[in-house]
Amino acid sequence: MTITQAQLNTLNSFIKNYDKWSALNNCSSFAVSSWNTVLNGSNVYTAGTPNTPRNLANSIKDGSYTTNASVPFDYVVYYANGTGAPIKSSDWN
């Protein structure tokens, strides 16, 4: 999905402050919570109880899940060159 700058700021803040782990607060918890921060109440997902990857996958598939979606590509790609100047991709331009 395309997100706005405000949504990106919210997501970045969430990621920065989500520095904890436990058996009940795991990678599935992080994934679903970070995703839900940008959804603004629509298509909210759950990782179930307990939070597991399988429960999260099922929640996503039960929602507005699609496959083979096209991803727009309309920008020039550059690659890092150590500490030197970025190099323009010859494959993705």
C-alpha cells in the first residue's frame, strides 16, 4: 500500500519505540502492530492469542489480501559505493 509522509512518521516512531520482546510480545506482535499503526482503523489485522505467524497470516488472508499485485516502478535506482558517490543502476533506470 502507498503511505503518506504522516503515516511513515508514525511507523518510524513506532519502530523506534518498540524495543521489547517476550514470548507474548514477539515478531508477530511487532509485525501486526507496526502494520496497524498506518491503517487508520481499516483492515486491522491480528496475530491472535497467542501471537503467532500462522494466526497473522490467516488474519491477512481473511482481509483484503490479494496476490500478484503490480508494484509501480517510476524512479531511478542508485547503489551505494562505499563512502564514494552513489552509482546509478544500469538495470533499473
